[in-house]
Amino acid sequence: MTSKLHIRDIIFIALIAVMFGGIYILSNQLYNALVFLGPLANDICMGLWCMAGPLSGFVVKLPGTSFLGELLSAAAEGLFGGQWGISTLISGIVQGIGSELGFAAFIYRKYNIFTLIVSATINTFITFGWDFMKNGYNKLPLNTNLLCLGVRWISMIVFCTIIVNSIVKLLDKAHVLTKYNH
């Protein structure tokens, strides 16, 4: 396996990002339908909004690719007219860092379901910390914060672990990932 990012890797990550930018736009409607749940709407959707990073990192398997996938998907969402404007890029940076740290924890040498679980769990805490400061979670009661954190973690596990792993298996079965030695 190569240790540096090539143009084909960047193109592949960009394709993932554009696809997820569109998915994120559509998922905003889910968030808007759930907004009556207060902060839980954000936590329910968070795993869905963080999928591009772990998918990019798990496929390309190079340092920085998880971060790049999440950042580019946030940029795509913004270009597609996302409802949060430029702040989407800041969220993409935070989510990308959270996802990337999961792969970095294994020094970019281990790529399996456990790596995705660790990435999703770290990203849960990183993004929750961001929402704690930015979105007023610090004003919520402790039991509400714990509920939100638990719901967010479940969302991250479902979307960033189970579904991402399933997508990788499907891509591998279709021989799309031959270059990436799955």
C-alpha cells in the first residue's frame, strides 16, 4: 500500500464527498421534521452527518483522508445550498477531526469494525463537546446531556460503523476497491 495521497485518491474522496453532500442536504429535512424533539434532533442525525469521513478513511487508508472526506462533504453541502451556510464548514472540520482521531489511534495500521467503533466513539465526544460550547448544551440539565450523548453515540455507531462497514463490503464485492487492497 502506498503511503501518500494520489490524485485518484483525492478524486475518489471527492466523489464520496459530493454524494454525501447531497445526502446531507436531504437529511436536513429529517432534522427539520424532528426539531420538535429539541437537541435530540441534532443527536439523532449526527451519525448520518458524519459518514463521509469514516468511509473515506476506511477506503483510502491514509492519514488525513477521513478529515478530508468530512470537510469536502461539508463544502459540497454548502455549495448545494445547505441550511446552515458557512457554519457547515466549521462542523465539517470538527467532525473530520473527530473521525480522523479514530484512525490515528491505530496509527493508520488497523482497518476493521473495531477501528470504526473507536472512530465513531471519539467523534461522538468531539462533536458533543462542540455542541456543548456552540449550541447551548451547557445550559441543559445533566440528565438531558447524558440522554443526548447516548443518542448521539447510538447514531454514530449505526451510521458511521454499521452502515459504513456495509457500504465498504458492497464496494469490495463489486470490485470497486481493488486498488485499495481490501
